[in-house]
Amino acid sequence: MPPTKKPESERARQPQASSAVNGPPSEVLTLAEAAAYLRLSEAEVLRLVDEQALPARQLGKERRFLKAAIQQWLSTGTPPTAGKEAQLAVAGAWKDDPLVDEELRETYRRRGRSRLAEES
């Protein structure tokens, strides 16, 4: 008996293919695929996620990378540092400033504290 076509109503009830729902599989990369795409080791990719804000999502124990987000990250460069790293960068910029010691002495004087008491 030759195969017959399913009625239109039955075809509409069938689940959609995952690529239609989730987009093309090549757009979402695993860690290994992202490493291959960037031509780096997986460890280096994870370091970039932590240190240079390479965009990734943690899904359970795995990471996923959006290919377009990686391309955007590559085109924009490293984001400005934040948190403690940024504070240390600013503090380091003052290390040779001759007015810093004078400002520090004035601050301690206004607080009624000696500088030596604060350093111990």
C-alpha cells in the first residue's frame, strides 16, 4: 500500500523541530566549539570569561556561548575593569603624586589621629 499524506490538522499538531524553536544549532556553541572557533584552548576560553568578560551562560555544569556575542566581544575589545582591580589601578596612578602624602596628613589631622597610629 503506498504511503499517504497526513491530513493538515495532524501535521499542525506535531512538535516543531528543535532548530525551528531554538534557532540554528551553529549559533549556540559549547565550550569546546567556542574554543575551536576562537582557536584557543578550553582553559584559555574560561580565563577570558572570568577576566575579560567573554559572554557565556552557565547551564548546569556546562557553558554555552552565542556566536554573535563572541563576534561582538571580539570587535569591541576588553571592557573597562571593575571592582577591586579598578580601584587598585587608580591607587597605583597616585603612587608618585607628591600631594598624596600631604592630603593624607591633613585627613589624619582632621580626624584627630596620628598617621603612625593608623599604620600599626
